[in-house]
Amino acid sequence: MEKKILAIGLLVAGTLGAVASVQADPRARFMAANCAYCHGTDGKSSGAIPSLAGMEVKYFVDQMKAFKDGSRPATVMQKHANGYTDAEYLAMAKFFNAIK
Amino acid sequence: MTFDRRKFLQVSGAAAGAVAAAGLTGCATAGAGSASPKIVVVGAGFGGSTFSRYIKAWYPKAQVTLIEPNAEFISCPTSNEVLAGHATMADLTRSYGNIKKIVDAFVPDYVTAINTKAQTVTTKGGKTFAYDRLVLAGGVELLFGAVKGYDAEAQKTVKHAWKASADQTLALRKQLEAMPDGGVFAMSVPKAPYRCPPGPYERACMVGSYFKKAKPKSKIIILDGNEDIASKKGLFVAAWTKHFGYGTDNSMIEFRGNNAPRALDVKNMVVGTEFDDVKADVINLVPPMRAAEICGMAGVRNGNNGNWCAVNITTFESSDVPNVHILGDSALTNFPKSGSVANNTGKMCAYAMAQIFSGQPVDAAPVVTNTCYSGTGMGTAFHVATVFRWDAEKKAMVPPKGANGVSKEESELEYAYMMSWKENVLNDTLAL
């Protein structure tokens, strides 16, 4: 009986409240969480907006730079890219990359 | 993104005070060092639910009690789609099931009293909860008394539909369905600040899209308490022009600025402003608003003539009352009163509180975003997006160069993004 309860507990913990416990500096974790209303919790998106979870670090950073300088056309992303520093792109990229 | 000078000074003043206080917060106030700080959250909307799930993720030892009277979550964002006939109430409705499992206690009740000295919250059901930290996320209180005749009896006929529910949103949709072709729909916009700045103008589009299809001789009259269109003006004017003949003699939409409703005569279906008496078949009256009633109970409605709650912009703690945090629409900030902002400031508050509980310094220079889509009702949408960063010189949350702006034009792509945003923000808020 005890085992059964434990198993259910783990199942619940695994399926909800599932904000990732990635080892990240709290500021990077919060900045990445800023993206969730569009890109989904932990960068796992429903619908047309792309997911960020698991994205390659270099690809993420390069896209942010391309949004910023306009070489990649954007709707909302140029404004967002203009709001962060290169160091912050990297911190967010590492956070999303670590999510499986 | 405009706000008046007085408000700016209040915001920056509160923020400056906040920074001074931030140094103390880590060690001097409730929560730090306590093994399981008790947090009471009032309101499970975009702000309160998001805060609750993120504080449980980022500081699992926190004991969270979430008090919410509604049985289900009903989204205000995209609720104008119901007026257009493009969505049902079910599309707006989500379960609290997962949030209930995440928090330590979910209390389905109304708050009737808050004692910020004893640090307790009492509910209608007679229960009292002690807190180390109180989070007030009650949205807005609608001020029906500002319009003569908009009493409880009149509210049975005239809907605001500014808090989505079957009794409001669906009832208004049914009134529009029952209206004859050639009828007049009069809708109002309160003077800013109010919840969802582009919402009224989007509403005109949504109702317009329905009229265009089902009753094309009908008119929409917008009675606006503001001088001009208060949000995304260029984009709305372009959409009204493209789809609804705005600017021509045959326009479906008529805009009247500086025309806040002053009186309502439900018997004759007339709404009066300083300048006009408008007779209409359907009246949709959104009254002025202020921070939620619970903020009044806690004595934190201290800003902007006692209407909104001045906060420390890094922690969302009241500028006056310690250990009381105010999220979302109730807070006096230079952020728009949007679902995205409520969602993200819920995380901002959780981030600050987790730092405090861990004995770590609060981020003195945070960065937070808003992204807000509006639909045209015609299969397209557009956005405003902003990144706010702490500016030490201006002592305010300011968008860096190029980090604030709107769409170039409406597009089908942005409609797809809007619907994706809706799913993601609801999932993020409610842990779905």
C-alpha cells in the first residue's frame, strides 16, 4: 500500500507542476520563464509558436542575434531580441537546451 | 504605452523606495529563515495561479493556500471571439484540477476580511488563515456607480462582458443574435487605466465581423472615455477601414472620443454622455474600474487617487503595507494590464520571494516582458510587444531602444500565433 501511494506521488510530480528543475541561476530561470506565455512552460509550445526546449545553444543565440539585426524577419521577436544582452541570450539558450 | 506624469512619478517613487527596501527584505521580513513560510494567495487568475505554481516549483518548502471562489477558470483574453461567434464558452474555460494538486490548500471561497497587522485572511465561510506573505491577485473592481442608472436591475439587461462568464459574455452574444439587421450596438470604453487596453477596439472588430455576415445594415457606436483610441490606434484604424468601411459615409463603426457614459436609461435603451444621448438596440457598458475589492480590504489601494496599488517593482510588495504583494491588473505600474503581464509578474513575484526565502538578494534590475495580440475578427491579428528593464538612471522599468512596438500590419500568421499564445498562456498559468 505504501509503495502504491509513493508510485502515485511520483507520477503526479512527473506530470504536473512540471516546471523544470534545471540547475540554473535563478535570474536565467526567471528570464526563460518570461518566454512561457508564448513558447509554453519550459519552452514546450502548443500550436504555431515554435518550441524552445532542447534547442541547440548556438542556434538559439544566432537566431536572437539575427532577430536583433533584422537579418531574420520577425513579427514579435525583434522587439524581444532588442530587450536582452548577448550574455542573456546565452543564459536563456543554456536553460532551454538543458530541458529534455 | 503612454501614462501621465503623475502616474510616472508615483511609479518611479514606489520603485525607488522599493530598491531602498530591497536590501532589508532579505533578512528583516517574514519568511526568511522560516522553514515553511505560509503564503496566502487570493485569486486564481493569470497572476495568482501563475505565482502559485512557480513559487511551488522554485521554493517547494513554501506552504501555499490559494483562495478562489470560481469553480473554473474562464479566460478574458480571446473572449471577444465568443461575441463574433467564432468561439464558445468551452473554448475559454479550463480546469483548476492541476493547480489544486500543486498548492497545499485550495479554498473555494470569497475573502471577506484582511487584517494586515495580525497577518490573517478571513473567508465568507468563516475560516481564518494566517500568512507570512499575502499575495492579492483579484483583478479589477468595476465601478457601476460611476454611471447613473447602472444599478443591479439595469445590470440584468446591460452587460459589461469585461469579466468573461456565461452571464456576461454569452448573454451579450445572445443579445447581438437577437438584434434586428439595421440595429445599433452601443459600446463604451472607460478612461485609462483599465484592464486590457486594446480589448474594446478588438471587440468592435469582432462584433463587426458578425454584423458584416449576419446583419450588414447594423451600426457600432463606440463611446470612448478617452480622447482617442487608447491602444494600437494605427492598426485598429487600418482594420476598421479595410473591413468595416471606417472613414466613409457608410462605415459600420462610428468612434466618438471624450464620450464617457454618464447615465443609463434601460427602459428606453438610451446611454447618455456629456455630449450625446445614444439610443441603441444593444448596449454594452464597461464602467470605470479600480484595483480589486480585496486590495481595499488590505488598505493597499494607495496610488492614483486611491484606485490602484503602488508596489515595489522588483517584488510587487505594497509600497505601504509590508508582506502584502499585489499582482496583475490591481498593481499600479507602467505595464499594460494584460494577461501576459499578470502571468509574467506572477513569476517575477515568485522569483523575488524565492530569493527572500533563500536568504538571497532580490534582483535589483529585473527584466520582464509583455506580448499582447488582438484579433480583427477577419482571420487576422496583430500585436504589441515590449521588454521592460530596470533603468537605474530613470529609476523605472523602461524598454530599451527597439524593444517596444507593434505589428507592421494585420496578418493570418499572427492570428495563428495569437491562438497558440492562448493555449500556452493558459497551460502555463494553470499547469495544464
